[in-house]
Amino acid sequence: MAKGTIDVKNERCKGCAFCVEFCPPHVLALSATYNARGYHPPELIDPERCTGCDLCGLYCPDFAIHGFPLPKSSAVAKSSQPEQPSADTTATSDGIIAA
Ligand code: SF4
Ligand code: SF4
């Protein structure tokens, strides 16, 4: 499960590849597509290994990319669980009555 991902503003990119060079797990590459300025914006080539560290964003001179962490799936799963009765409550067929 990926820990993070990126957001790329393609039209701001000038294809300098600083983000590609400085990404610690090397999960970026310049895409084959062109933006309106004639440059190749970056894309994730191994999304599962992006950590969301935002070093790509720190090195981008044009604020064209930033990385961010994804919500932890365990936190999402836990918050979607129904609440359990606490130890000082008694469950009956009609509902839950505090002890
Ligand atoms: S957020 Fe970090 S790991 Fe993800 S692409 Fe940017 S530099 Fe690489
Ligand atoms: S560092 Fe910024 S301008 Fe350079 S290729 Fe990456 S996104 Fe584009």
C-alpha cells in the first residue's frame, strides 16, 4: 500500500527533472507527453513506493509538483467500525442500558 502520492501542475512544469533526480526512492520519470509549453512533466512510475515526503516539491523551482502522505488505511478502517459497548454497559434485546 502506497504511503504517499503526488500532485503535478503540468502547465507549470519546465521539464528540468530536478524532482526526478532528487526523489529518494526514484519513483518519478518525465512522461512521454508534452504540456502546452512543450515540456515533459513528471509522472509516478512506481506509485506504490512513493512516501509522500515532498522532496520533489521542495526541489521544484516552479512549484509544479508536490508530494503528500495518504491517509493510513488502518485509521480509516478503524473509524468505519461500529462502536462496541463499553465494559460498564449491559446489552439487552431492547438496546443498551448503562449499568
Ligand atoms: S513525494 Fe517523495 S517519494 Fe513521492 S515522488 Fe515526491 S520525492 Fe519521490
Ligand atoms: S522539478 Fe518541477 S519544473 Fe522540474 S521537471 Fe519536476 S515538476 Fe517540472
